[in-house]
Amino acid sequence: GATLGVMGGGQLGRMFVQAAQSMGYFTAVLDPDVTSPAGLVAHYHIEADYLDEQGLAQLMQRSAAITTEFENVPAGALVTLGAHRPVAPTADAVAVCQDRASEKAQFRRSGIPCAPHALIDTPERLAAVSDSLLPGILKTARLGYDGKGQAVVADRAALAAAWDALGQVPCVLEQKLPLALELSVVVARNAHGDVVQLPVQQNLHRSGILAVTQVPSPDASPALQAQAAAAAAQLATDLQYLGVLCVEFFVTTDGRLVANEMAPRPHNSGHWSIDGADVSQFDLQVRTLCGLPLVAPRQHSAAVMLNLLGDLWFGTDGAERSPPWPAVLALPGTHLHLYGKTSARPGRKMGHLTVTAATPEAARATALQAAALLGLPAF
Ligand code: ATP
Ligand code: MG
Ligand code: MG
């Protein structure tokens, strides 16, 4: 069989590798960490950084086609690889998603509303910021994730202090919107321009990190869901996107759909699709990378996903413990995915639990039981 390569060895790479292997492919992972979650399960683990030319050369030699699990791969590395091998997503699409300013410019080009915002990359632009953007959220234009590299700022003094604290790197200041809901849509597009998507996902964040995803969305109206699905497909088409893309949305308290950001890869909020749909987001990644037929996924079960952060590995006394898996797995329809990370840290994504059921109500009821057993808040 052919070998598929992936840049990055985190949990997204691991689940890509698992999907690729079940379809008969060999897999190669590029990641400097000898114990990376994906490297541990791949056929070939190239222990090098994505900036290491030898590592890239090895990945290229090994692989018939290459994808990424990590959105901050330098576009240059994807260009180099793309000159010799099929690469999905392509460097230009990844470049748009790597920078919040260019991402928002793309939303505008595609006619999709996003939060009022301004680029802050010089003291002059900082001084010229409109008061209408305050209170706001200052976000580094690049490299932020899980709410890192952002600060809520109430006024101009707080804004200036936050920009200093972030090292005066290029940032985007967004108006802080009153949110009713958060949604996301996973979409896949191939070279023929065919677009398929997963159903709209409803997401709950805690401390800037995804905590719970429910599908179907219990609270978004059918009209809002159709709008989100259409916006995601539009973006994939406008970007001439190749591969799997996730678009995050806000629903404001006055019922407007606003695009937040895009991830040029499978997304944490799409993990439920492994157990709740007949084609998962990782299957879609394999299919688009390899030019295999792209069929529309069908959700066969209602699903609720709970993220399992490292905090669960510590008791109230601070001592490390194992979460009560037997009790959780005694509940019907629970699917436990642990990523094989060698050490737990608070806030670290260690795994996820998907609860599937015949109805959304049943999935939610069981997920609430699982959450209670794990000591997670209700939702
Ligand atoms: P991810 O891990 O999803 O990549 P991130 O670090 O890129 O996260 P964002 O998605 O920009 O961060 O923001 C994290 C969360 O903060 C959002 O999901 C939302 O709950 C809140 N948030 C971000 N921007 C705004 C805004 N303009 N108004 C209100 N809330 C916001
Ligand atoms: Mg992000
Ligand atoms: Mg986000």
C-alpha cells in the first residue's frame, strides 16, 4: 500500500493515522517528540521538526501524499512539499487560516459577517482604534489556540497594557459580542470542487477551551443552521480548498450568525463523527488527500462529545489519579478515545468521550451522567 504523510504528531494526526490505516494505507508522521500521540501509532515516525529540511525530505521520500494536522506549519514547508507531492490543504489556504487578519478579510470577500475588528500592529494603529471596538478581545494575529494569546480589554488603558503584555506582536482587536451560542461546521472539498459537510455542531467553551459539542445542535434554529452550513461551503469553494476545513461561528444574542475563525484541518468539535456518523472527519481527510470518492456523511446517531482535559487526572488533593473509566464505560453508548499522551497537565487535551444514542435527549442524559462521574460541570 501507499504511505500517507502527516505534518504534526498530536491527537489530530493520530486519528488521521488511524483512519488511514483502516483504509489500508501506511502512515508517516513528522514530529520531533518521540512520544507524540500520532508517532506512537504510525508505521514511520520521523523525529524532526517541520522546519528541519532533512525531516521534510524524509517525509517526502516516504509519502505518496501529505497532509497536516497542525495549522501553524510554515506555508513555505507546504510549498516545498507541494512541488513534489500532492499536499492537502494547500499552502495558500493554510496561509489564510494562519492569520486572523487575512482570515477576516476572507470572510468579507465571501460575504460572511464577522465581528467588527481592527489590526493593531503599530503604536499609531493602537492610538487610532475606534472606541466602538471596546470592550473587546485582543488576539494575537498568529499562533493562538485554546484561548491562549488573547485578552479581554474593557477600555483603552487595558488595551494598551494587553498589547504590551502580548509583546506588541501584530494583533487583531475584536468587539466583544454578546453570545447566545457557538457553532461549527466541518466541510470537505476535493479537486473536482465537490463539497460535503458534517451537520452543524453546537459547542460550549470553558476558559477558552472547547468543553462540550452536541450534534444535532439543540438550540440553533434550522434557518441558522442552514446559514452556517452554506457559509462553510462558500468559504471552502472560495478558497478552492482541498481537504477538511472547520469554520467556527458565533450566534449573537440578537440572533445573528457571525464567523469567528477557521481551522485548515479536522477540528476538536468534529471528533463525534468517528462514532456518530458513517464517514468521520478523518475519513474525509483521507478521501480528499487520496482523491477517493467524496460521499456525504450521514449522522446515524445523536452525539455529545466531552473533552477530557488533564485536570481530570488530578484529585481534589492534587494527587494524580486515573479517571473512573469503568463507571463511565458502564453507561450505554460511550466511546472513549484517549490519545496516549505520556503525562497529564491541567488544560492539556488528553482524550475525548463521545456518547451516542438514538435521540439527542438520550445522548445528553447519558453524557450528563458521564460528566457527573468525571466531576465535570453540567451543560
Ligand atoms: P481555538 O482553540 O478554537 O483555536 P482560539 O484560541 O483561536 O481557539 P477563539 O476561537 O478566537 O480562540 O476564541 C476562543 C473563545 O473565546 C471563543 O470560542 C468564544 O467563546 C470567545 N470569543 C472569542 N472572540 C470573541 C468575541 N469577539 N466576542 C465574544 N466572545 C469571543
Ligand atoms: Mg483558533
Ligand atoms: Mg476558536
